[in-house]
Amino acid sequence: MLQAIGLTSTPRRDRPPAVDDLTFEARPGAVTALLGPRGSGKTTALRLMLELEPGRGITYFRGRPLHRIAHPSREVGVLLGDVPGHPSRTLRGQLRMLCAATGVPAARADELVRTVGLAGLERRRIGTLPIGADRRLGLAAALLGAPHTLLLDEPAAGLSVPESAWLHERLRAHAAEGGTVLYTTEDPKDAAGNADRVVTLDGGRLVADQDAVEFARTRLRPRVVVRTPHAARLAAAVTQEARAARRPVEVVTEDGNRLSVYGSDCAAVGDTAFRHGVPIHRLADERGGGGVAGQVRSVREGEEAGGPEGRAAASVGTGQPSGATGRGAADGRRGTRRPMRSPLRPLRYELHRLLGVPSTPLVVAAVLLVSVTLALILGRGGRAELPAVLAGWPAISPLPPAALGAGLLGAFSFGEEYRYPALTTGRGTVPRRPGLLLAKLAVAAVVALVLGALVVGIDLEVLRFVYGAESVPVPRNWTTLCVSWLGLVVGCAWAGVLGAGVFRAAAAGVAAVLAVPVAFVPLLQKVLTGPSVRSAAGLPARLREFAGPQWSPALDRWLAGVLRVLGQPAGVALSLTLTGLLCAYVFTGLRRKARW
């Protein structure tokens, strides 16, 4: 059971709250419609339930608030607006990535593709899906964790009649299995025909909570729909004749040239228009299609009359008042915007995220192409040093293409797409989870190592093929050069990851990568090239004495090589940059926890 108690959004700029003291419940085994005109607070109410919006009150999902549910995607399935995800990702790739986020087996994605009727479209890009398939994908994403409760915001908006019928049939099937379904709508006929219970909002406040049969009987009054260029004139004439005949007729003006006449019929309205010389463009009988405003008005009339369909009771079966501001409301405030633990499988999620978009192979292909071209140009002259030739690193470039590409891929790690994909893209900022950061750093390091090895290997083979094997000898210190090279590309990849993670933008990650050679290296070159009276020579031997006799001499040589690499201006600058970014990442995470 879903129980919303005293939901009140935080007012903005001296405006009334979008949702004010909203209390209702949605029962398991039933479909509940949250009905109201545009701007009535339906979407804000859903966001308050999901703790995406600041405010007061609390929502219980089977007796627990969302921030106390260990795996929320297994309790609540959500579709707010469009389906979150990169438009270039395939439908199957998107669902598999979300499977990693929710901690369910990847086979669940294929199962849901068949369940929602998307078989055959697995390799279709999300950005190319029609609206009907997009909503089916959104429903599949909401059902990934096999949740008990479904929350959907205007799920049938823009759908054709068959697509809408299929969607509501699927929601009905979920409720029949014992689940709870709550969806928002602006159409009273939709609510009456597809829901078991209708909760009506207006101005952010609850005005009615009724059974769907009772709602249809009392609120969906028959009406006559009229279109005429003289709507005001016809409305005055119909009202005047109804008063003279003492008949209870109500005339509502909609969209300027459209009238809804309640308590009359087509013949009477047509006769009135003929007598007053008013041209008629449309005249039809309808039932329940007069828009939400008219339904809300009739609900208010029922409240004023004190009828049985008046405002819902203040309690929802828990004994707590409608305006709950006690421990439950305080608990809701404490839980607002608390980050959840998704993704539950960060390494698998990160692999799907990286490999599921075309930007990754495009960046790799561009790096290889540029590196080979620069290597051929540098090797042709014969004056550039061999490491620069193999890396495709001309003197005018601050970094080689491989380092720039690794930094760019690392900067893409923290993007808008991550924002809690298991529920909604508006779940908040990326949580400061050590496991997630380690997964991103590990994947970025592996990609950087593979990219660095590919660049050197391909450049070497191309140079030998074009200029001959004797023109490209293998240097004796190739191991030190390899360590320096791989350390550079991995360091740039990590700088991109941490820069984007600290500042929440891929551009910040790229800026962090470029700051190393552009700003820090020239400064350190001036410092390190100055006069020196002391040297760190002999540090490996002193460390070996400190560690004990088990330290082999071969390790001395490796440690000395690492120290020589780190002692270069680029190595020192990159080490300082990574240390500073890591400290900033940890500090911002601790500050956010202190605010909670």
C-alpha cells in the first residue's frame, strides 16, 4: 500500500506551494488515478513521494519511506517524463545498463523486451523510437526490479488509442498480480475508464477521493459541446432562457469559441442558437469530456453541499492527521534527497555505460588516426626523438592524442545520464560512493592502457612498413619509456574522471587534463631546473634497508625507474593534480553528508 501523508512542497518566491497538505492512499491490487488540470500539482506530488522535491510530509511504501528501503528499484518503479538515457544507446544496451544499476541479471532485459512487445527492436537507438515504443521502453525500465508499486506521470499522453489501451491493460495486469499502481492524468474519462479509484487535485490540494464508479456517476455529467464564433453571445442566451424556464443549466466557456452546456441537450441549444441568429460550427452530445476544470468545479459544489463525495477524510488508515508535521513529517524532511545505493553493480554498470554509446569507438578511432598521421610526419623528418614519434606527440602539442583521448573518455564517466537511472534522471547528483569511483577509475585505467598500447604498436608497425624496419630501432631503455608512457595516459584518464566528478561536468574533466601541461608543467620546470644542493639519489637503497633484506636488487631498478618517471615535471604535475582532485572529491562528499 502507498500512503501519502501531509505532502507539502516548499513555496518559491512568495508563491503558494504547488502541493499543499496532500493526504491519500493507493491500495494494492488496484489502479489509482491522480486527476487534475495542468498545474494542479500532480507531478510535484509524485516527486515529493520519491523525495526528489524539498518539502514536508512523508510517503510510505508498504510501511517504509523510500530512503529506508535498501533496494528502492525493487519496491518502486517510476516513469517521470521521457525515458532517461543517451539517445545513441540501443534499446537493449539501455536496459542491460539499468539491470546493472538495479542489481538484477542481464537476462531480465531480454525478458522485459518480449513482455512489453519490443521484440525485434533491440538494436534500435533510443533517440529514433516512436512515442509508443518509447513509453513501452519506459515501462520496461520501471519493471526491471519487479517492483510492487508503479508511479507513472501522464503515461498515456500523446499515445494512440490502441497504444493507450495496451498500456492500461498492462497496468491493470500489474495490479491484478497484487501490485499498486498510481498514475497521473488530466482526462476525467481516462480516470473513470481505467482506474479503480480517482484522487482529484486542484491548486495542489485534495478535493475528492472517490471510487471510480462513484466518480463516473457524480462527476462525469452529460453535456452539449458547441463551437461558435459568438460563444459569449450564445452563452448569455442559453443562460437567460434557462433562468426564465427555471431549468438547472450551466454554461462553461472553453478555449474562446467553445462552450460546454450541462443540463441541456442538442435540440434545446440548437433552437436557442437559431432564435438568436448565432451560427453553429459544431453541436454534439458528450459524456465526461468537459475537461478537468469542470469536474473540479462540480467536486467543489459537492463539498459545499456536504454530499457523500466531499473532501476525503484526514486520515488514511494509519491514525495520522492530514497535516502531519510530527515525527513522520520530520522523518520525511531528513530523508529528502538522500542518495540511494545504485548502481548495485558499479563495475558492470560502468562497462555497459562506456561501451554502449558510439562516442567511445569514435574517440578511439580518432586517436589512432591522428597518432598514425603525426607519427608519419614526425618520422619523415628524422629529427624528432623516437618516443615522440611513436606517441605522435609534436612539440607544439601540450599532450599526445592518446593522452587527450584517454582524458576525454574519463571525463565522460560522470554525465547527466547517471543521475539515478533506476528511477529517474532527476534523482539528484551523483552519489559519492567509493565503489562507484573505484569502478570508474578501474575502467578508465584499462581503457587508457589499451589505447596507449594500441597507439604505440600501430605507430611502430606503420613506421616500419613505410620507412623500413631499420629506421625504427628499439631503444635500450624501452621499459622506462613504456612505464612513462602508460603512466601518462592513465594519469590523464584519471584526471578526466576526477575533474568531471568534482565539478559535475565533462568539460571540467577535460580542463583538468589540459591544466597539467598548460599550467603546471611550465611552473614546475622553472622550479625543478633551478639550483639544487640535495638529491634523492640512493632512496631505493635506503627504502630497502628500512623494509628488510627480502627486498631484491631487481626491485631497486624498478623503483629507481618509477622515481625517475615521477621526478619529471609532467609526472610531478600529474601526481599533484590527481592528489588535489581526489581530495576535492572526498571533501565535497563529506560536506554533502554533513548537510544530510
